Amino acid sequence: MSAKVVFIHLGSTVPKYLKKNICRTRRLFPNLEILVAGQSSVLEAIAQKVEAKYVPVSNIFGSSELAPAGLARDGLDMKFWNGYWQKTFDRLLVIAEVHEKTTDGALVHIESDVIITKDFPFDSLANSSKLMWGAFDDAADIASIVFSPSMKESRWLANALRDVAEIDNTATDMTALATIRKQNPDKIRLLAATPELAISTNQPGVVFDGLHIGEWVFGWDPKAHWGFRRRRIKINSHSESVADGNLEVRGHSLFFTSNGHVATVSNLHVHSKELRFFDADISKSLAALLKVTAQPRAWYGFVPSGFISWLASRLKRWSTTLIKSARRKIVRA
């Protein structure tokens, strides 16, 4: 039996790239069972459009005010992007909720800004009995792709995440995943990040992008960086393989060559959120971009809408800080 896919989005607003990503996935895999978990009628309508199963999620998830004791991310900046840290952490807990509300079996969680390619190895992943995700650096893992072989393992992961959260209220989804993996090496296997690492896994010739490929090709999100677009970013040790290797589009596949080893790329983390890369067929756009990123330079443009989003988020945080400061002065007076 092949694995099912689940997209999880917490909050009432649905970004355009997520809608396009769900539609893209359906176009590439017409027979794939797709689950969409969320909290809005808009997301439910998107799911219905592509004949995906919509799974409603409680509003407790993603809200620091409603989070159970021990799970609120109050050790982090909760003003950042409307509670971003709470949502990213809770999203991993929702994997178990989705499993509970649907049939048992292998489940692949895909982040909203992560696209899977036609070479994604659903069948081989479904044969694994272990949880799987990617490594980011020594202190953090990444939830671009999270594979759970069963409802039992999803429940175990949710409980492990809760245990970490109760000990450390500054734990993010990334640091929590790394902590859990290091404490339970027998239950979790890393997805191969480079062609060399893929040789020692059960998916030889297949690599997964935790962010090291996407950050090099697409770059960062302009709305988090003053509206400026930058590519060719090295974010971890795997980035060196990308920088020194070669990425090439052949047909509708992306091949990654490094140190004489070749692998197909199963997914791409489009951190820049550029909508054209969420289309069903991105082969021409991607090939053109690879030619651009082959030329080293610091900046690759300015996105006015990204600057506006960045400024709006900063103004909200600055105004909150000023109000708190004014209240303290009044109380002291």
C-alpha cells in the first residue's frame, strides 16, 4: 500500500502558494490519497476542488492562548507572524490527530512551501517501519517532509513532542525533532540529503531537500528579509555538496550530482514562496533559474510586496513594545 499525503495548515488565512501546491500535487499524482487538515472553510473548499479529504482541526492548535499547559511557546516571540512558533510546533502534533481521524497506514506530511516531484518515492517509503525526517544542523532537524509509518508511531511522536515542550518552552519544532531523534536513534531514520548519503539508505539514488537545496536555488523568503531576494545561500554542511555539485533538469526530473554520485531530487523547499514554482510543470522555469544561480552574486532582486509584509510585521511588534513600555512608566508613576 502506498503512503498517503497530508498538508496541514493552522489559521484562518490560506496562502496562495499552499492552494497551488495542493493542486500541483493532485495534477502530478491523480491517484494519490491526499489529506488536507486545517481550520478554515477556504481550505476545505480547496480540498474538495482536488478531491482530497478535508480533516477539521481544533482551534486549540496553533494558539498560544488555548494551548494546553506545557505546550504554549511562551518562551518564544509569539508576536512574530501571528504566532508562527506555536503553529509550526503544533502542526507536528496534528499529524497524530489526522491519523486518528482517518485510516491507519503510512502518512507523509509535507510543509506548505515544499513541493514534491514526480520522482517522490511513495512506495519505498511506505515499506519503512520507522519515522523519518531530515537533518538541518547539529542542533536542529527540519519538518519539510515527515514520514510516519503508522498511527502508533504518530501517537508516539506526539507524546515525545509534548515531553520536550514541557521541559523547554523555547523548543521549536526543529530543535524538538532533533532532541527526539538523538534520544531515540532506533525509532527514527534520517532522509538522505545528498547522493552520497543516499547510498547508505533504503532509497539509493534519491535525495530529499530539508532546505539545503531550496535555499541555494530559490533563496530566502523576501518578506522576512526587508523585501530583498537572495539565492545561493549555504545553511548547513549539506550546502557544500550543493555548491560544489551540480543540479540539472532533465525532462521533468531534477538530478543532483555530487562527488561522482547521482540522485533524483524528491522534493524542493521553496522558501522564497515564488508562485511560479508551485505550478504543475516547473521544468522550464527551474532550468532557467538554475542558469541564473550558476552566476554568483549577492542579491537577486527586490520584492515590494515582501518589503511591505516585512514592515507590517515589524511595526506590529514595535508598537506592542512601545505600548508595554508606556504602561510600565504609568504604573511606576
